[in-house]
Amino acid sequence: MSTTASARPLSHRKLIDIPEEVFSALTVKAAAMGTSLKKLIEDILVREAEDMEDAALYKYLVATRPEGKVMLDAKEQAEFEEWLELQRK
């Protein structure tokens, strides 16, 4: 007997309780966005996890690379923007 790998990434199910007012608000938002409540909640959780990862990385960089907190003076900022080709014309 052969098995095929699923194309869907591994996921987990979790039964959660949502306050009625939150449930109602998110239901309306999902409908306005043309999506399901389930999909909206999943997307919110994915974004939150991604933001957490960014926040953790930033926290690490601030702790280990404090020079990154030093503000640029006007000349340094202009040079940086020129290097990135962001100069305003």
C-alpha cells in the first residue's frame, strides 16, 4: 500500500471560547471582507505569530547590537537614502 504526502502543511485544531461580542464583531468583519469567520481568525493568528517573530528578532538585535539604536544625522540619512536609491527628487 502506498501513501502520498498531503499538500497541506501540518496544522493543529484547538477548540476555543470567544466572547459573544467578539464573535459578533468578527463575524461582521469577515462578512464585509467576503471571507469566513474561520479564515479570518486563522489569518489573524498567522499575522500575530509573524509579528511575534519580528518582535523577538528586534528585541534580540537591540540587546546584542545597540549601535542600531543610534539615530542618523541628516547627512548620514541622506547618504543612506542615496545608497538605497530613495532620494527624493
